[in-house]
Amino acid sequence: MTTSLPDTTPQKTTAVAPPKQSESPLGQLRHRPEAGALIGTISVFVFFALFGGEKFLAPAGAASWLNIAAELGIIAIPVGLLMIAGELDVSVGSVLAGSSMTLAIVSGYWGAPMIVGIVCALGLGLLVGLLNGIIVTRTNVPSLVVTLATLSGVAGLTLGLSRVTTGTTSVAINPDPLSKALFGKLIAGQFEVAIFWWLGIAVVVTVLLQMMKYGNWVFAIGGDKESARATGIPVSGVKIALYMASGFGAALVGVIQTILYNGAQVANGQSFVFNSIIAVVIGGVLLTGGYGSVFGIVLGTLTFAIVNQGIYYTGWNSDWASLILGILILTAVLMNNTFRRLALSYKPRTAKKA
């Protein structure tokens, strides 16, 4: 009986090439969450550039939609993060008005230093966000219901306390030069300094979302919060932080508007409630959560602002703006679903073993 010995002859091996992308960068763009938003932004810009003429493209025309995009974008970015995490915040309108009146009363009516009024205003936004986050995470009541209650409650509190404190619903202030430069300056007499706040926040949040573990947490929670919790992600803590960021963004816009216009009114900010959600949806974020990008939200905000202001430069009836926005929202939702399916089905081609 003979036994065979194992073959110990060295075998020839071939190195495996690193994964190779199967498409060009332009082709890969269609797999990105902001692909639909980019198409929408380019389309509406070209449309109003053609029909709006030189006035739309002139510095004054560009300032009209960039200023709106900046203020809306400061709120839309944190609202978009919440939507990626599967939550909603519709209280931002009342937070904006409340923080605006807080600054005006503290520094305008009572005469405290501007820094004190600004801190109080931003603190109010953080406090309301903290309250929203705690209620949503502790009670499991839908976030839409919780923040609707907060929207109404903060609005009533702002109105009541303003009348009791000042006897009016409108308060003027006289900002100091530093506050005016930081929050209320008009660059070249037309462009709000809020544009730089908007872009700065977009960069910071992009780094947070794409390059740090906290961004992965946000996407994981939006995809499946129970699975995220099972892997050790502090779901409640992340949600509370996101609600506080949303409140802070609304309060920051309240501060900017108060200093820019040298006063505040209790009715300010209500248009931001649904406009922020519209901009986020146009930007490619799904209402079901787990999908989206900051760049897409910036594009969605820009698209909304261009449509909102561009209609005036065409000479058409401004009532058509609502129709265009309605069509744009429906188109955006359909495109978002399409591009999401493409993104989920995309698998880079790898080289085969020799």
C-alpha cells in the first residue's frame, strides 16, 4: 500500500487588481443622491435665464434669490439631517419668530448688550430643540405631532409674552457695528452676509456627515433605528442633538433677520415651516429617511429660491410660481426614487482573477 505525499510545489499566483469603476465620473453621477437635484437646479436656472433676461442674471437679480436661498438653507440643512434620520421638525417657524423677538426685547426694549440678546436668542433655539428631542425619544409620539404642538405653543408664548412685556408685537433695535458686520451686513449693498453662514454651515455639516462616524450614525438611524440601536449607536442622543441643531439653525436666521432689518415681529418665520421641507425634498432627501446629502439640500434650496424669485423677472403672473413649485416637487420625488434605485443597484466592477 502506497500513500501519496501532498504536493508542495509552489503555486503561481496572480495579484488581484484593485476594484475598477465601470463608469466614467459623469456616468457615476446618476448614482448619487443629489443627481436629481443637480438636474433640477440647472434646468430652472437655464429656464429663468432665458425668460428672465438680463435682470435675472444681473447682480441685483442674483442677490434676490441667493439671499433667500441663504436664509432658507441655514434652516434646511439641519432639517434635512433630521429627515435623513427619519424625523421631522415643523417648529422652526415659531423658533425663528421667538428667537427674533427675544433678541429684540433683550437688546432693544431692555437695552442689554447685543451679545446678551444674541446668546439668549440662540439659547432659545437650543432649548426648544432639546425639548422636541426629549419628547420624541421618550414618548415615541410621531415627530410631526410633537413639533406641530411646539410650533403652536412657541408661537402663542411669543405673542403673549411680547404683548405683556412690551405692549406690542413689533420691537425695534439698534445693532452695534460688530453685530451688524457679523449678521446683518450687505456685501456690495445687495448680498447678505447670511450667504457665508449658509456655505460655512454646509461645509462643516458635509465633513460631519461624510467623514466622521456621526454621519454614519445618522444614516443608520434613518435606515433602521432598531438595528442601529442594536449595534450600539446612541439613537436617542443623536436625535436630540439633531433637534437642537434644527432649533439653533432657526434661531440663527432669527438673529440674522432681526439685525438685518433692525427689528422683529411675532409673525416672522412661518413661511420657513414647509419651505424648508420642500427644499430638502427637492434636494433628494427621502421622507422615509436613510438617504440624502448636504450638497443635494444646498441644490434643493437654490432651486426653490430661483423659482420663487425668478418668476418676477419673466413678467408673468407670480401666481404661476406655486404651480411651477408644485410640478417641481412632484418631479423631484419621482426622480429621487429613480436615482435611489440606481444608487442601490450600483456595484463597481472588479477585475477577475487570472
